[in-house]
Amino acid sequence: QVQLVESGGGSVQAGGSLRLSCVASGMLFSINTMGWYRQAPGKQRELVATLSKGGITTYADSVKGRSTISTDNAKTVTLQMNSLKPEDTAVYYCIASSLRPLQDYWGPGTQVTVSS
């Protein structure tokens, strides 16, 4: 099992920045990829950014150039978001994916609200 805890959400004005962090614990040896998804009210959960164990990053087009995903160890993944827009408002979820077993683990989420 893997447990994830997010932090760093909050309310900012458009153009501002936030730094989200996710700390993982448990059977970390099985984790291949960590990342962030978000879900706005009335919308499906969507990918924001992912980072593989090999260092490969993936970004949604909507945040590319404004966000950076990184890790400083095997336990923490960080999402730096700049030039925030009202459409970035959502609950942001940390995800950790393992291959053996094939499973996704989710954090409880952290709210990000961007006002215009």
C-alpha cells in the first residue's frame, strides 16, 4: 500500500503562483510514476503533470510552460504553478502508479482557487 498526502493548495489571484507538494509513504519501491490530476466542479478529472522514475515528464497542454513538476527524493513530488488562471481552479490530486501490482494510489486532494 502507498499513502499520499498533498499540501500547498489555497486561494490566489490570477497571475499568482502556488507550489503543491505530495509526500508518499508505504511500499514506495513499487512506484513507477507520480504526478498530479485535477478536477473542477462539474468536470472530469484530468491529468496535469506526471514524472516517471526515469525522469520523463508529461504536462497537459493547458499548463505547459506555466507549471513544473519535480522531485527531490523518492517520497516527495512537487508541482510549481505560475501565472495561474481562474480556469486552474480545481481540486488537485496526487497520484502514484505502480506496475507490480498494477495499481494507482490517490491522495485526498487539495483545493486550488484562482480569482480574477
